[in-house]
Amino acid sequence: ECWSWCEHKLHPIPPKAASPDHWEKGRELPQAMETVAVVVGAGAGATIRHFASQFAKRKHSDLGPVAITAVNTAGSFVLGAVVGTPNLSTRSRVCLGTGFCGALTTFSTYSMDIVTMIEAKEIGRAVRYVGMNHVGGLGGATLGYLLAKQFARSRLMSK
């Protein structure tokens, strides 16, 4: 199986985990519980994205891309924090990382927004949108990751 580094951090599966009998007690969840955790997180993430998009469109029809940039940046921040938090349970990692962030953020809508802008010959707007999403996403992920690491370090030192 090919796993990206981030997916492995979110959902670590021991190499010998051929069956639930090989899982360390308390470290890995049975598949059904992982699925429930993902569904719960995805429900929350998709709902927030929907409300953000609807709110932006009600305020002004051209604000849809702003809402998508906001949820992509926020989702990147949360995912950075999840990956940067040591000793986070597998249930929390899959719920927040795979479920919540996966449903909150959206590459498909982002991509179609760009296609629509290019089709409307709004090249400058499309370029700004790409830049905002990349800077926001990378910045959010970096900030979330570093803050989580710093928080964990400060908690460790205060003990």
C-alpha cells in the first residue's frame, strides 16, 4: 500500500496489522469504529463548508471563492494541528483529519471556481485565487502544526 506521509501520520497502521488480533490494545481501532469516527468528522466538516458557502453567496454572489479559500485555510490549519499533536488518539486523528478536514476542505470546488473564472476571462482573479489558496493553505497548515508542537512542548515543560 502506498501512503503519503500525512496520511500515515493521521492513520498509522502497523506493518503487521493483517487482522485486528495484531493491533496494539488501545492504539488502533476496529475498522467499524474508525469508519464511525470519519463519518462524524465528515458530517461536521461538510456542514460547516455548506453554511460558509451559503452565507457568502447570500452576502454577495461573487463571495463563493472567498468562502472556499476560508474553509481550505481553516481546514489546513486544523490538519496541521492534528498532525503536529503528539499522542493524539487514532479515533481523534481519523475524525478530525480524515473526516472533518477532508469534508471541510475542497479541491474540486476550488478547481471549478478557477475553470469558471478562466472561462469568464477573469485571469487576474483566477491567479489571485490560486495564490490565496496556496498561501492560505500552506500558511494555515504550517501555523497549525507549529502551534500544536509548541503547545505540546509547553505542556511537557510545565509538568
